[in-house]
Amino acid sequence: MRSTLDILIAVKDRQPVEPEELRLALLVMDFCCHQAEHRMRTMAEKIEAGTKSNSIVAGLQAQFSKQTIESNWTARRADPEVFLGPTNIPGNPEHDTRYDAMKTWTDKLV
């Protein structure tokens, strides 16, 4: 079976993806989101616990972590088509043009 990254790339390239590999890749991404959220929540709590009243940087880091957690939660609860918007779905000309440009740019980095 292809790696989750390869499956994601295939989806973005509008290549065929087997339902089972797509299902498993989705589960992997769910695990990654859960793990990242847990780590960010832990970090935010530690930052807040150690924040002094004059520590603007620590407070901003904690706020950013909480906003990211909320944003991820909102994204997971949303209809994927609505959340992504039409210009961010593979097959839309605007998406494909932007994606092809990004691939060309990253190929030059390698």
C-alpha cells in the first residue's frame, strides 16, 4: 500500500486511489491531528502555567496554540467541500494551476 503522503499526492494529482487506502490514509491523518492537538494543548497549558504577567511572547504562544486547536476542531467538524472551498479542491482549474506551480517550484528545490 502507498504511504499516506503518496496517497495525498495522488488525490491532489487527481490520480486513482483505492477506497481502502483512502480510508486508512484518513485514519492516519486523524491520528496525526489528534497527536498534534494533544501536544499543542499540553504546550499551551505549560506556557500559561509559567507565564508571568509581563511575558507577552509566552502569552501569544499560548493564544496561538489554542487558536490552532480550535481551528483544527472546526475543520474536522465541517463539510470538507465547504471547508476547503471550491478553489482548493483538485479538479478546479484555479486549484490545479496553483498546485502545478507549487510542484514546479518544489521540483527546482530538489
